[in-house]
Amino acid sequence: MKSFPFLAGVGGDLPEMSFCRLGCLFTAGLLMLLRRSKLLLSPSSRAAGHLVCRYFDVIVVGGGHAGTEAAAAAARVGAETLLITQKIKTIGVLSCNPSLGGVGKGHLVREVDALDGLCGRAGDWAGIHFSILNRSKGPAVWGPRAQLDRDRYREFIQSELLSTPRLTVLEGAVEGLLVSEPNPDQPGQIKVTGVRIAGGAQPINAKSVILTTGTFLSGALFMGQTVSQGGRMGDPPSCSGLSHTLRETLGLKIGRLRTGTPPRIVKDTVQLSLTKVCPGDKQPTPFSFLNKETRCKPEEQLPCYLTHTTPGVERVVKEGLHLNAHIQQDTKGPRYCPSIESRVLRFPGREQQVWLEPEGVASDLLYPQGLSMTLPPELQLRLIREIPALKQAEIRTPGYGVQYDFVCPTQLSPSLQVKKAQGLFLAGQINGTTGYEEAAAQGLWAGVSAARAALSLPLLALSRTQSYIGVLIDDLIVQGVTEPYRMFTSRAEFRIVLRSDNADLRLSTRGFEEMGCVSMQRYKEAVRMTDGLRDAMAALESISMSCTKWMEKLGQIHLSKTKSAKLNGLELLEYKDVTFEMLASAFPGCLSAYLEFSKRLKIEGLYRPHYMMQEQEMERVRKDENLSLPQDVDYLTLPISLSMEAREVLDRAKPHTLGAATRLPGITPSAIVHLLNYVRKTDKEREQERVHI
Amino acid sequence: MFLNSIAVWRISSFIRKEFRFNLTKNLCCKGIYDADTIFALSSGHGMCGVAVVRVSGPASALVLQSMAGLSRGLPPPRTAVLRNVTDPRSQELLDRGLVLWFPGPRSFTGEDSAEFHLHGGAAVITGVLQALGSVPGVRPAEAGEFTRRAFHAGKLDLTEVEGLGDLIHAETEAQRRQALRQMEGELSRLYQGWSQRLTRSLAHMEAFIDFSEDELIEEGVLNEVDLSVLQLQREIEGHLQDGRRAERLRSGVQAVIAGATNAGKSSFLNLLCQRPAAIVSPTAGTTRDVVETSLNIGGFPVVLSDTAGLRDTGDSVEMEGVRRAKERVQLADVTLVVVDSTQLPQNYQSVQNFLTDHLRSILPNEDDLTASLQRCLLVLNKRDLLSRRTVDGLQKSISQAEGLPLASLLSCQTGDGLDDFLDVFQDRMRTLCGDPLVGSVSLTQARHRCHLQQCVRALSQYHRYRDVDLALAAEGLRLALTSVGRITGKVGAEQILDIIFRDFCIGK
């Protein structure tokens, strides 16, 4: 093969930059005692400039939240990975809100962290305001959230990527995909073998390609009546070639969605005295299971400011409606992160909340959450000035809307691979989701899957019963999307079990043992935690006595149980005013060794009985999910007894497992049994074939 | 009125106490979630000497202990013992019958199982099924669930499973029709109303959990949910108390006579019940409403309905009759399609096409005409008006026709051919009544009752956790909705989100 001169050209200034950044971070990292596993630029990590390789295991296209997690995860699994992005300096940029986590989304961040992903640690590094949402509503629905410093977040992600072994970063625009005849042993009509780079350079080959193009796939930017091409203001539009390949060469079903971002406001021009000041938590809780504390000290946190819209805002929206091309389009936008225009039109006469969020320690801007808009700039200014605190406010950059293509995600497998195309994986907004956390979660999983495929390891699936990531992927590939998909806790049927506090127990050991994407250090920590909690719970259960005895022993608490019933220590933790510390001080001999787990034990005790109850139902779902359906089946002609309706539904969805099939609308119990029967039969036949070999 | 509300209060406090007691004993898993022990009537419905009720799942031993007076020890495995079967709550004697204990894995399903062999009367069966439904953690089986469990446990070989899908299809179909029949009218509106209120409460709860930190969702939303849940709980408890006055439900196989006007449907009804139950006249459109009569065909209970002739009409009364006729046909276990054989084409070859088209116009075919055809018998009337040669030719061509339901050529005027028809009809009855779900009102009632009891238990979980942990309180509402959903249809996450976004302005 020929060499690639452009590799050297493009990456020329890279090593210098990365060394410099890493240097500062290294010192700071040591000082802050923040655990950073791959801080040193290891000898095996390479910047593009030094590369002579032209064949990779995995190529990731795009450097946003999905792309960075995908590239890092693929490299962790052991694949030689190439990340291609339009501009290296925009890797890890927070394009929209300067925050991470929240209710439901916080669960995703912690799960990504439990699988050794980047965003949790990046959040701990860049956070400048931490809070646990839903604090009063029960630990199962707590939502860890942080305001971020945009610069710090980007720095962390970039330094992390540039120091990841087996990962190379390349600046360039992908123009199209290389395809060839499919491998006949696997399902799929075509095989993706690499990418074509714009500018006439030689193509690059790979066993797996992950597309994380975000809003750049045929992206169009809307402001007032102006429409321009692009996926983010200030960046060049991505090549139309990619969109063409997906549509024409691969024949994928493509839809269109829209989203938007608010104007950024100059902080000095805001009358903060007219707002409600909302400080962060007194004691910040880190996202990452590896971090005991955040980089930002509690007292250094910056506040958020709360204010409200006025009837004047509604008036400006209505007056400007004819100048608002984005709002007039009927492309589907989200119902839960709508522009101020659609909120006002849908619920007129209501006061809306506006959060003014800090953008960073050194930033002079505020981000007005809730004021996403696409009016012409002069009307944007008029609109925000209808809010008393923003009466003299200045806009630094106006808000705008984006419309973009997405690939209907029902065309994907549970590993996020395009069913039709061997070796092609998709993650992030290209799959119809919205949000950094949703993108990161998919990116991580696509990275793990693509690497495993490239290394000829079996592909895995994440179950709905084990993680929010599993819920997210299952919802996407089984139900599809009609509007940008966002995670809520109400989407998870096993909410009591899938909590943000126990993501490490659920995922880290599996991540090491089965998936190969978790480091030894994290694995050891997760095992220590699992064993510690198990021992502590056993110790608690071993202490059992009547309520009266407990009350004598513990003093001040009141137990409303019948006198005769005995309670053990774990059951006692279900009571609101009983803490593990209280029990440990009453029984120091057997419990004080576990004081470091006291917060987690309290939560385990609270949910323990319910956990055991949900186990059975989860087991049933898992059983169905373990029965995989072959992907090369033609349901329309399959010689089993199925109604025409069921055949059409199955043909459209091509479910991967029996569990997914049961969740399809229009599939009856009898259809399921016929499928079950068919699966068992084919499994048996395959087994016999194997025996013959 | 006053007394009534006291009674409601008593039972609700009883249920709450019981629930708390369960929790104390750390057995609450048996209270709500452990819905994994199932029961069903395994023997056929209709006239039978012995009825077999099967139970499978972890609580099977508990069932035997609490219902067959075996609290001191279970009988030896796989050995029949004669026991008094009692209601675990009231200790009322339900029947005296044989009881068997099959500890897993050596049972049909591979799980712990039990069987009750009871006297086959409707009252006994109803009593036992309802009593079973009241045992914590025990619920009626879904269609085919026993077989499916056996399959999962590797207890069935592949040849045995071949027919399973069809069996479950038939069960599901029968259950659906049965449920539809019972869901007509007041009861249906009641259950649907509960389901809707519960869905809304859950949606508001979920909105509060997922969005209240960022949005203007006031704590007041939860107070409304509290009130609504309390009200709902009282109503359902009241309804369960009131169970004995439940709507009298029609029992038996539902057979419906349908066809074009003047085909002789009413004459056919009169012939079958041997009395002039319906008015017969040569004028087309004489029968306008549904005429219903109960019959006993070969020992099987049948509810036979005569319906208005199907034709396009401008008469508003007749139009309503046609609408009712169509509705009946949709809910029927068997449709007897009466055809005037003098209207058949002379050419025997085209008889099949003619009949297929005719059936297509009468039978419901939205989902599956084949399924409707399987539930149908053809009655070719007015045989007396045909020549001998035509009768022979016709008989030959319909016996050779494929894809047509069984057909009988008869005359309502002379009674010729009636015996042949009755043979066919009885045969069909036997098949249908071998299916325990057809016409089994008691099973459906037991099912509803059980789900409503689960719902009430789950609602008390809501109150128990309301001030402790909202996630657990919401879990109670989710469980309650799942229980009611088993009667009225499943409510998915998307529907909950739809309500959230309709009722609240979510912006962040």
C-alpha cells in the first residue's frame, strides 16, 4: 500500500500541543489528588504526525461526545483506533449547554463511568457547580448534575484522548465510505471497509467504522429567515457525500429532526440582583466512582441564577413569527427541550423559568437555559430584554436552530451496528437522540462493539434489566424515534434496581471480565466495593432482634412494628431515621469496619426488599433476551404459522432477540411461541452441525 | 350510605394492616411482586364430572397449606389425598376433593405444582378460582403460560411444541372474545375509567420525578395524586366488596346465526329450539333486533342468537339491527351462516367462489378471514326447493371445496338434513368446550378480581412510601396500573410521556 502524505501534514503541530496541555494537567492533577489513570503520554500513544499506519481496526468519524467515548472505548478494548474529526481543537467541545447529568441523564453518566468512559471523570475535572437533583425524592431517582467549565472539559477530553494507547487522532473531513461484498457467513448486504477523506487523499481502511456525525449530516442552520449549511455555528458543513452513501449506497431510511440553542449573554450586563441565586451542593458529589472529590473545591463553586419570562416575551415571539423559518418548518423537534417560541405557542399565558448558568471560571458569559430561539438577532435581543433581569443585557452570540438527518435507529442491532452493513456502527444524534449523556452512552457501546467486531470477539448486548444504556439502546432499536430521544427515569421499568449509586456494581466487573473495556484498577475497586457491601450486608443481617430491643439499643428512634416481629440490621435501615452510623456505633465490633460504605448501605437497605421482588421479573425478561433471533430470516416467507400483520411487523423491525419481539406493537403471544419454537429448532440444528464438524 | 362507607373503611384498613403485617414478616414479595405463581382451570368447560385446577410456581405449597388444610405438612409427592378445600380468608368450605402435590422439578412445568380435582359444578369452580386469586402472590395464568413454562424448563420436546402456538392462539382468541363480551356495558366503563385515572396519576407522579427540579411543577400536583389514589382505592375496594352483586354474565358457547335477508335465519332458530322463538315472515328484514335463546346441544350450553339480515338499508331501525348483528358476529364463538341455496349459481364450479365471497361479506375480516372461517359453519337452507339432481351435485361440489367451512344442506321447512347438521354442530361444541376458556365466565371473573386485588395492594404501597421515598411510591402506582392494565390493556411508557407533555410545559 501507499503511504499517506496528508497524515503528516495535518497532524504536524499536534505533538507539541498535546505535550504542552498534558504538562499543565499533570501538575494540576497531582495537586488536586484527582485520579487520572492515563495521565502520562505513554510511549505507545501516537499523534497523527508520526503515523505510517494506513489500516486500523476501528475508525471513528466525529469528535463529539459519542465520537470521543467511542474512540476511547475501542482503544481500551484493544483495537488500533483512528479518530477523524474536522478540527482537532473542537474535540470535546460542549456545543450547547454547559452542563452534564441530571435526572435520568446522571444515571447514564455514572454508567459510562462504570464502564471506564470519559465523561464522568471529565465532569469531575471541569465541574464548577455540582448538585444532586431530586435529593428529596429517593435515591433511585437522584440525578447527579454539574455545571461545566467549557475550556476545562475540552482540555480534559483532548488530553485523555491524545494520551490513550492505540488511539490516533486525525484532522480531516470524511467524504464517503468504502464498501465491498459482504462476508457471506454473516448477515448484511454490504460490508464497510473504510472511509474516503475529502481533498483527494488515499482512503483509509478499517475493519469497523463508527459514524458519530451529530447534527452535521445534511445539517442546516436557521436564524430568522436565514438558512445556511452546517451542523454547528462556526464550523464548516460536513461533506454531503456521507449522507449520500448512507441513503443511496446502503439504502438506509433517513429522517429529519431539529434542535436549537439559546443566545449567549454577557454576564456583566445582567442585573443579577433581580434573580434568585442558586448555589451548588455544600459538598459536591463526583460523577466518577474513581474520584473521592471534584477538582473544584466546594467554596469555589459558581452559582446559577433563576429568573422568569414575562408576557412581553410572548408578545415578541408572536410578532416575530413570520420571520421565523425554523418554527414554520414541520420537522419534529423535542417536546422536552423546546424553543421558547414553541413553549409560548403551546402553553400561552404562562410564566416560564429561565436559568442563567455560568459557562466557566474565566468566562464572561451566561447561558440562558430555557431560551433556545431562532428569531432574527435583533428580535432575540428585544425578547430577552422583556425579562426584568435582562433589561440591559447584551447578546454575545445569537441563538439558532439546527435541522439535520438521522438514520432511523430500528435499522440497528443491539451492538449499534447497521444491520444491512457489516462493520458500520452509528452512535449519538445520528441515531435520533439528543443530549451529551445519551450520545456518550451510545458512543461507548458502539466503541466496545466495533472493537470487538474488529478483533473477531463475539458481540454483546446490554440488557434493559441491567442498565439505562441498555434501556436507551433497546428503545432506539425496537421502538425507533419520532422526536429527539432523551432519557428519563420513567423509561426504565426496573428503576429501583438501576440506580446511579450502584452503576459500578452493575457494570464494572462485567465491563472488565466480559467486555474488556474496563481497566484493572477500576475492576479491583469494583470488586472491593462489591465484596465490601456484601460482607457488610451479611453482618447487618446477622444482627436480629425485636423492635423493643432495637429501640433500647439505639435510643431516640421510634419503630412502629408489632412487638413480636424480629428485625435484622438491614431491614432496620429501611426506616427513614435509622442510619448505618447509628448501627455501627451500637455494634462497633462487627460493623465499624464497614463505615466507609455507610451511605451506600443505607440505600441498599432501603431498596433491598423491592430489589428481590423485581429480580424475578428481570429474570423473565433476561430469559427472553437471551434467545436471539437470526438476522437473515425472511419473515414474509418463513414457514411457520404467523399472521400477515405479525410478519410485516417482524420484517420491518427484524428484532434481535425474543425479548425485543415481545415489545413490538402488534406481536401476539402465539406469534412469540412460534418464534420461540423456531429459534430452539434452529439452535438445535446448529448444535448438531457443530457436532458433525 | 353511611353504613356502606364504614364497610369500605373497614376493608381498606384490613387490607392495609394485612399488607403491613406481610412487610413485617419480610414476606412482602409474596404480596405484590411475586405474581409468579399461576393457576388455571385445566379441564374442559361444560358438563363434566370432575374439574381440574392446576397451580404452578413457588407459592404452590402455600396454596395447599392454606386451602387444603395441609398447614402441618404436605402430602407425599404425586399422591392423591382427599381433603376439604376451603377459602383461606373466610375458612368457608368450598368442596371436598382430591389434592396432589408435585414438588419441582418433577412436575409438568418443572416448578412446584399442585392440582385440585373438584366436583365439576360452576359454583364450586368459581369459588375455588376466586379463593386462589386471593392467595398472595398467586394469579390466573395468561394464555398458554403453563405450557410456556414447561417449555422453558425443557419439559416439552419439539414435537409437543409444534401445536403449542396454535393452541395459544386459540386460547388467546377465545379469551379476547370472552373479555370483549364481558367488557360491554357498565363494567367496562368502570374499569376503563380506573385505568385512565391511574394512568394520569402515574403520569403526574413521573412528571414530578423527572422534571420538577427544572420546571414549574408544584408540590400541589402530588396532593392531587394523593387524593385521586385514595379515591380510587376506596372505589375498587368497594367494588370488590360488592362482588356478589356483579353483573350476571351470560355463560355458554356463543353461537350466532347470520346471513343475508330472507335466507331463513329465523326459521332456522325456531327449528333448532323447536318453538317459534322468532317471528318468521316472507318479508325481507323481518328480524331487526337480536333474538337470543339458550339451548342445550348434546349436553353443552349454547346461547343462540338470531340476527337481522345483512343488507344495505335506509331504514334507521333496520340499520341499527344490522350494526348489532355485525357486532354479535365479531364476538361469536361459532357463526352459523345461513344461505338460501336457491340463490346459488347453477354452475357447480362457481359455487365455491360465490360462497367465499358471500362469507367474506358477512364475517369479520379485518385481521384474519381464515380465523373467522374456522369459527364458522355453513347452513345451506331451502333444500326442499331444489331438484334431486341439484342437491346431489351441490353436495358433491361443497364436499370437495377447499378453504370453505363445513357445510350442511337442509330445509327448515321440512326438517330434512337437520340431523346431519346437528352431528356437525355437536362435534364443534365438543371441540370448543374442551377449551376451558370458552364461555367460562367464572375464570374471567376470578381473573378480574385477582388483578383488582393486586391493584389495591399496590395502591397501599403508594401511601406507605409517599413520605419516605417517591420512587417506591411511584413503583406502587406502576404496579397498580400494570394490574388494571391486565384487564383493560397495557399502558406503555410512551403513553405516560404523552400525558406528561400534554399536561405540563416541560422546557429544560
